[in-house]
Amino acid sequence: MNRLDYLDKIDEIFAKDKNSKNIMVEQVNNFFDCPIYFVIKHKYNVGNDVFLKKGTLLHGTYKNIDGLKRICKEGLITGDFSTGRLSKYKYTVGVWNLKKDYYLKDYINFYSGGTIMYCGVYFKGIDTKLDKTVVIPYNDMPNINDIANSIDSHMWVLEQTKEARFMPSLVQNRVQVGIIFDGNNKYVRKLLKGDILNHHSISDEDVKDFVNSDYYVKFIKDRKNKDDFFTDRESAVLFGIPSVFIEGILVGRKYEKDNKILSEIKKLFPNSYICNLDGKVIIK
């Protein structure tokens, strides 16, 4: 599909809501106005540690190499126009949006752990009626008993981080492809103005058409009061992000050992580095 195809679909879908239509039209136009031959140059050599700047965006595809081929050809575009899928966030693509500089190896260790919520925290024996959330990095997970008992609370709940489920991680092999986008350029920053998880970007009223109706009331409350479960680490960008901004590909343990797959990835993205779960470049 091209720009006009998507604009025609938007006309049809948002015929009754002018604001939502205008927001989507702007996102589509910003997407297709991005330069086709934008080249991101890196200085990595094989064995180097990957360093990610604040504002870097990452996305994992459970379709792995097949998903990567499609993203290479079309860009990372919401599937709502083609599949009609039902999800909490509509007409968006999900990316992890780094809030600080990270070495990739440290970020992977961080997100391969778990998120704990202490429900009903007590302070000096008094019920504060407050909850507290903390991310437990992968290397700290063996200390879970000490961590769980470090805060006096009525109960605690523990689950994997979202990144551990949707990105290549140290705890599962289902997702073998992670995509690293350069988010520090004027084109991507413009697209991020369509991030529905940022209440400063899109108002409570205008965001309504982009959130599942059963979830809308809770969403409006949660996006203004984020914790480690409804995280400030993610963005849901309307329409999509062009593949031209991909700077690197993160592979899981299976793909790291598959020379055929690695060769395919390098042909798809000749200017991008390929790195592993140790955070090191394996193909420059």
C-alpha cells in the first residue's frame, strides 16, 4: 500500500471523527515525507559493546525473520489496516523508548528480569495505603526472597517485564529479532508526537479512538500515573516508523548461531550492525 491507499482507508475509518482523522493523516504524511535514503553510519567493529543513547527506540517481532523482511520492505507499520486485530492500542506500533543512555548488555540484563509490586506498603507498622513497584534485573533474580521481603507490605506480585516477553531476552527464545531505531533525528521526533502513551502529545478526548473502549477509562488514569507495570519505557506511535531509521538488529541465541539467517539479515540491512544478547557486535 502507498500513501494514498492509507489516506483513503483513514477517510473511511474516521469519517465521523474529524480530529482523529486529522491526527492520523498527519502521521501518515510525516511517515511518507521521511527521506528514503537516510543512511545511519556506525563506527562499530566486531566485538565492540553496543552503546544506546537516550531516545533510542527498540521493537521486537515475534515473526522473527519473516517479520523483519516485511519491516524492511514496508517499515514498521501498524497491522490494524490489514488484519483488523483487536488490541488495547489501535493503529499504533509499540516501541521501547530509552529514557537514559545504556550499554545494550546492561539494558538486556535490566529487562530480562521481573517487575515486583509491593501492595499496601507499611512504614514503621503503619499502613500507607500506597503501592510500590521495582524492576529486578536478571542478575538479581536469584535474590528474590531477600528482595521480596525487603519492603513490609500486605502482599507482593511478581511478573516478567514486558520487554522480556516481546524482545529477544535472556529468559525466552521465541523472539529472535529485535530492531534498534535511531530516535535522535528530527524525522522520528516528529513521528513521536503521535505517541498515545504521552498525554502531553494527544489529549484525553482525541486519544479515545485509538484505545480499546473497554480499557479507555483505566488508560486515561494510568498513562498519567505510570509505574513499572504501565511503564514510561514504552511508546505507542500512531501508524508507524520507516525502516530507513534502523541502525542495528539484535538477535537471540538461536539466530546468533545461524549463519544463513545472519547473512539474510545483513543483506536486508547492509548498513546496520548485528548484535547479540551479550550486547556485542557480531557482524559490523
